[in-house]
Amino acid sequence: MAISVFDLFKIGIGPSSSHTVGPMRAAATFAQTLRTAGVLEQVSRVEVRLYGSLSATGVGHATDRACLLGLMGQWPDQIDPHSIEPRIAQLLKEQCLILDGRQPVHFEYQRDMLLLDEDLPYHPNAMSLEAWNGEQSLLKQTYYSVGGGFIIEESEIDAPASDAGQVNLPYEFSSGAELLALCKRYNLSVSQLMMANERAWRCDEEIRSGLLKIWAAMQQCVENGLRNEGTLPGGLNVKRRAAKLHRSLQELGKPNVIGSTLSAMEWVNLFALAVNEENAAGGRMVTAPTNGAAGIIPAVLHYYMKFNPQVSDDDVVNFLLAAAAVGILCKKNASISGAEVGCQGEVGSACSMAAAGLADILGATPEQVENAAEIALEHNLGLTCDPVGGLVQVPCIERNAIAAVKAINAVQMALRGDGEHFISLDRVIRTMRDTGADMHANYKETSRGGLAVAFVEC
């Protein structure tokens, strides 16, 4: 399957791409299917069944609310985050769900929202939706939220690819080795090769404007995070830190980014904290490539664009294109889902993508880009996903800040070399996949092990 940069970077809402954005898209798709099938007006009841990780941490990740909003016909890239609380409160009070925004359906949360302690075979993030007319089942569909907001309907799993849906890319690649070979053969940078591939879907102007729209959403998320204060929702009483840190850094004046490594690190930390605090609060987000790791790429790019006096929109476009090349490799050959391979698939992939993007716009050769991505991912291997309370807050917010700095360090190391290194990016991605397969389910976004349990014991 051909993957576009716009598949990896999608505007949505927090706190999770796999547990919020994906389920909302699945539920909205289900409501849309009822309408196109001509049975929407016959529906008297809808039942939602959440399985695996969606059940285990669904309430903390707002999966239940995302499903309800999707059933109401809301989409994550269009909904106003400020409208969510009033909508859910009204639904719970009146026990009435306006299906697809037009069909009133009686909905009892305890009866119709089922969080089940069981798994479905294809993926840990599974959900089933069923519409009824009295005792008659009108439609039942099962969806898998496979990370980054991607969803797969059960009937699509083993279905052969349709020729109509196939996109022929001029430079198709499924491994880092293939990517490097293509860059060398045609004398292209990683971002140039990705731009050529994107033209299979869109013209240059659409690609540029789309990526700059993504960047604008990332910037707005940072600005919101720098402005908003208070305590994050969910019960852990985690206080926002970005606004206070921003004020303290502003008092220091413009940072000496050349002479003060610590000052540079603090600004990168700030931008990552701002994004992930907004994510934890359910604000407007960009999957990069997931919500749980959404602060890393914006933090690195935001710092470069803010403090480099010679920047342009071309830097943004090339950064995101090169980052997406690595994201495609991670998704094709391993996973970007914390529920499938642990946080190495989310923060690890995002760290690797950010390193690739930064290396590319700093003039690195494709070999140095691959090296930077390899260093960044290699040093996130084995990272578990054990959110305390099932919330994307502890350790997720700080973890993004640490990984953003790590991405920059990986680039610095790669640029000091000639691109030759001991272990390839392909081998590291395969190791991430194998490590995820060996990892116990307690450490894969279920909050049944690791820090999640340590916090409760304390």
C-alpha cells in the first residue's frame, strides 16, 4: 500500500491518535455507512464494544467519548474541541444520541458502551459497532485502530487490493536500502524523492499548501500550549508547565543557541511540553505520526524555524517530507502503535522521523539522513507504553521532550560522519518489530504494568 505524507500527518484532536482519533473516525464511518445503506432512520439503538487496549485504557484516552462523537457524525479534523464537553454532557443527561447528526437514538451509557476484558485476533485496538431496530440487527462492523489515526474495517484485512485504489509511485520503496539506492541512482535527496512520489496524488501547489497547513496547525498547538495554564483533566492533577517555563525563558532574553547548549535544550523541551500538554487536554493536534508522540517533530522544527535567521517555507516542506519517508518505513516494516509494539513504535518512530527531517534540511546526504534516523530509533528500542492511569500524561509528556533533544543529538552525530555505520535503519526497524512481539501485553498501552502499576503501589 502506498503511504502519503498526509497519511502520517493528520489534523485531529487529543489525547490519542489510536484511542481517540481512530475510534472517532471508525464511529463516524459507521454512521455514514448506515446512512448510505438507507437504514439510518430505522435505528433505535446503537451498541459500542471496545476490546483490548481500547477497553483497558479507553476512558483515560477518551475512547468512549470519541466513539459517541463519531456516531453523532463528528470527525476529528473538523470538530471544535471546545464543543466536546457540552455535547457529551447533554447526551449523558438526556440519554439521547443524535446518530449521524440527524437520527435520535435512545442511548444508555452503562448498557450500550461496553468495555470488554477480551481481545480480538488482528490487533489490540479493536472495536465493534452494531445498530439495532428493536431486536433486529441492522448492521454490525468491527474496526481496528492500528495507530496514527489509521483504521481498518474487518472485511478489509484479507481482501485483495483493488486496482482502482492502487497508486503507482515513481520511486516506490519498502526499505531504507531501497530508499538509499533510489536516491543514489537518480541523484535525489530524501525530500526530493518524497516530493516526486507525492505528485502521484497531488500537484506541487497542493502538496506545499497542505504541508504548510499541517505546519500552521503544529504552530498553533505550540502557541496554545504556551498560553494555557492550570491542571490537566483525568484525575492525576498534573499541572501544566509550558506557560511558566516560557515566561522564565523570555526573561533570559534571546537564547545563545551557539554558545549555550543548555539554553537550546530548554527551548526544545518547552515546545514539546507545550504540544503534549495540549494533547493531554484534548486540544487540536497533528498526528506526528501519533498523538502520544506528537510533540517531537513540532518541537524540533519549531526550534529550527524560530531561531535560524535564514529559513523559508521550503524548510518546512522538506523537513516533513523527509520525516515522512522514515515514518513510512516504520509503518510498513514494524508499527507506530503503542498497543502493538510499545512506546518504541510511537516516540521511537517520531524521534527517528524528526532526526531525518532535520538532517535533510541541514544539507545531509541521504546516507547521513538514514544514519541520523537509525541513531534516533536505536536508542528508543524497548521503550514500553505504560501510561499512568491510562492517561497520555505521565510519562508521555516529558518523554516527548527527551526524545526531541535526542533527535537533534542524533543529527549532530550523523553529520559528523560520512553516513557509514554499523547497523542499518532497516535492522533497527526489524528489531523494533521483534522487540514489540516479545514484549508482554502489560507494557503495551494497557496500564497493567511498569510505571502505571508502580504509581498505584506507591
